[in-house]
Amino acid sequence: MHDNAISKRIDRMSNIKVALIQQSCQSNVAQNLHKSIAMIHQAASDGAQLVVLQELHRTYYFCQSENQKCFDLAEPIPGPTTHVFSSLAAELNIVIVASIFERRTAGIYHNTAVVLDTDGSIAGIYRKMHIPDDPDYYEKYYFTPGDTGFKPVQTSLGKIGILICWDQWFPEAARLLALAGAQILVCPTAIGWDGDDSVDEQQRQLFAWQTMQRSHAIANAIPLISANRTGFEKNPNKEDRGILFWGHSFIVGEQGETLAQASQDEEELLTGNVNFKRCEQVRQQWPFLRDRRIDAYKELEKRYCE
Amino acid sequence: MHDNAISKRIDRMSNIKVALIQQSCQSNVAQNLHKSIAMIHQAASDGAQLVVLQELHRTYYFCQSENQKCFDLAEPIPGPTTHVFSSLAAELNIVIVASIFERRTAGIYHNTAVVLDTDGSIAGIYRKMHIPDDPDYYEKYYFTPGDTGFKPVQTSLGKIGILICWDQWFPEAARLLALAGAQILVCPTAIGWDGDDSVDEQQRQLFAWQTMQRSHAIANAIPLISANRTGFEKNPNKEDRGILFWGHSFIVGEQGETLAQASQDEEELLTGNVNFKRCEQVRQQWPFLRDRRIDAYKELEKRYCE
């Protein structure tokens, strides 16, 4: 093979077309699933090789209240939902990152991402490590903290590092995924506004959310895909209240630059091209990983140091 | 004291007016120092209680080449420059963060920040922990890596966490300062463009630089002041080449929002108001520090985990 041909082949292997799906959800699980499947078909026909779904895409965001009946929404892995996406991944020859309310056993439920490889196999799972709990996001009630650690999932496209929603505020998580070889970060998420916040506060929150995720891309020189929910979901316990999920899903490159950006309130399929070769060039240009002071980071394992 | 009066008193203690100085530098050390002093006087008369100077403000950026003669620019701490700023801090009743090329002993030189308190005393020092080395920034030649660790400096205004230039790309450093009680982060820096980079690449670099620092504010809910150099400085070894320091010094609040923003090419005094009480409210709203998975961060002490 001529040098030129080899170089072209490497380029082809380093270039990946990625997609995310931003959708609204109803209480009808079948309808939500149907919509995800239709949009995945569209993504594949647009040439996407990796498709990322938002957090808990199969159901409405049930964590707005603490209700024991909602545990009935959980399912095992493998289970009905992974079977559907497994078949779809194999049929379309793509990698899919799905988000499952996992029933691991009686009394242990997780917020889990499952990666389906191009042959339909489960390439790996990641269980949400950082669990939030604040008004209208009562996740500590439902989700046992993950015990997978921060390990990327090896797929036929490369190593995929996963951060689920609250995880994405923690630079430690992104760094650990990068140190374990992640070539791309994906963030299935479900975040929105409380109607009581001022417009200024809402804009600061949205900006902070995007900025934090961009910073993971920059600090580690890897691209990032963030798939968020859209639409308003009523709070079952509060008259006329609920969460307005803010959409704004996005894809950024390894310098944190925007590759694709969704709207606030539309259901959207977003695509972008990432290049793993370019990531290595950026790491050569700004060699952060070379200069980390690993001799001086021990106290990161402490809650507080005063 | 009435509740209202107590509350007003606490508010007064929590509100601090901060300033940074963005300047260009020449080979004439006295001129550079004279300019810094004049702008500090201006900051104090504008009501600033904390003034941050840029990295190595006393000299031109000598790290563009490796030249043994440049070690003559180093000085002890305390020494001539800290004496000047110590007197100034006491005279104006302000806290000053100065940046010194420190001669610790023969053969050990550091890139060091010195914090002068309102009484003129040296409140503490921080020695740059992460040392870069890439074309035109040959800092590993000049600066021994710091051994202070990431400890904020206690002053009469509060605890100040310092990140010097390259440090600001490492989320570990900002987190450790926050865990050790830092109430504000300050970043004396000297960063600019290589004339060979495209305009697009230059803009990506500037955006990444600001985004990364904003992310430290967000992840830890503390304000941040970043003071950068401006102006073109010729490379002593390369015809018609040099660094165009990109200015754009800025102050952000605890949600990463812009409080003040300097231009690219002007010498500027920038001021902003920060509120420590508001920082605690933001930490209550988004309790990242509560949810850190300290049981799962051990591998942050590794160079690479594959």
C-alpha cells in the first residue's frame, strides 16, 4: 500500500460521524420508544455511526416525586429495552448509547447507560456514579450510586466514556475517563428550569451547564456529545408546576468548540464529525496530560481539607 | 443589634471589590514596575480591596528563549519587589497579589505569587506547580516545579487560591484549592498567540482559555480573576517573530458568568464586585461538593490507567 493510501485509510478510521437525539417524553412508554427508534433510523440514513440517546428516554422524568410505584418502570439488563436497541444497532450497523432505569435486583436500581455495538452485542454498561438530590430531582430515592467506576466502553468505533447528567459537573469523572483511554465523551442528560427562577438565572444555569461540559473536552482534548431532554413535564404533586427541560443538546470538538447545537424546544436529530487524529494533535500542542502533578493530587480523595 | 443591622454588617463583610491590571512590558524593569504602581494607586482610589497583577509583570516574558543570563532577573522573597508592593499594600490598605521570578537559592528558581496583606505583611506565597514547555514558552528551563501544593493564602479579606498560567488548565488544581477553603481564585497569566496560527485557531485557543477558567468557578462555586499580559514581545532568537499576548483578562462570578472583560490590546484596570454569601447560596443550589465520589477518585494520582 502506498504511503498515501495508508494515510487515507487511517484518516477514514479516525473520522467518525456522530449523532444525538433530543426528544420530549410522555407517560406512554411505547410512544417514547417508537420516537427514539424512528429518529435512530433517520440518524443511520444520514450516515451516523454512533447515536446517543438522552437520559431515561423510555419514560417521563419520574424523579419529580418519590413514588414507590415508579420502581415498576425499572427493567433488567439485558431486558426488553436493550433487546430492541441491540437489534437496531445490528440492523443499522451502528453503535447506540441507550439509557436504562435498571433493576439489578430487588432493592437495587441504577441509572445506567448501555452501549450496543454494531453487531448487536452489549459492549458495556456504565452506572451513574454521582446521584443528585434537590427539589424536583429526587434521584437519591431511586438510584443506587453506581459501582462501575469511570471506565470507558470499548466498541468497534473506539473507547466511549459516559457521564450521566449530574456526573457532568464533576471534572474528576471526565479526567478519569480520559486517563482510562476514552476517545470521546457522551452525556445522556435530563436538565431543565424551575419556573420560579428569573430569566437571568435560567440563562446563567444553561451557560454554566454548557461551559462545564466544554471544559471536559478542553482539559482532556476529546470531543463531547451531550443529549438533553426537551419539553415540559408536569409535577404529579404540584398544581401547575413541573420542569421545563431546556434542550440545547450539543456536540463540541476537542477544543470545546461547537460542532452542532440544538434548540431549546424542538425534538431534534443533531449530527457532527469528530476526528480522533486531530485529538492527538491537540494533545501534542497543549500537553496537559504530560504535566499533571500526580504527586500533589492526593487530597482529591478527601471530602474537605480544612 | 437588630437582625436587619446584623444582616447588613454580614453583607458588607461578604462583598469585596476586586481589581486586576492588564499591562504590556518592556525590557526596562523600572518602567514596568512604575506602570504597575500607578495602576494600583488608581485601583485603590476606585475602591478596590484586592488587586491582582499579571504573571511576571516586572519583566518582559524572558521564557521565549533559554538564556542563562535571564536568571539574573530572579530575586529573593522577601526582596526588592516584595518590599515595594508591601509598602504599597499597607499605604493603600489593600491586598495585592504580585508575581515574582523567585531565586530560592543557587540553582532553584520558581515562578511564585506573593500575597501582600493590608498591613504590608507577606500573607503567603504560592509556587507555580504545573510548568509548561512548548515552543516559545521554555519554562521548564527556568522554573523548578513548585512544592507549596495547592493551599490558599489566608488574608484579612478571606482565603485566596492562586493558579499561575499553565496551572489554570488543570481542574485538579482548582478543586484542591476549593477543598482547602479558597473563597476566590486568582490567575496571574501570560498567554498569547503564535503568528503562524490561523485566525480560527487563535479564536479557539482564546475561547478554550476562558472556558476552562470559567469551569473552575462553576465546579467550585467561587469567583475567579484572570490577569493576562497584553502587547507584542519580540523573540530574541527569531527574526520578526514573537508572542502577541492576547489580553482579554476577565473576572467571573461563581456561576462562571462575566463580571468584567478587558480588550485584547489595551492596558487596562478592570474591577468587579464579588459576594462570598452568594457563593454559599450557589453551593446549596447545586451541591457538587456534597456528591463527589471520593471513594472512586484514586486513579487521579496516576499518569495513565490503561
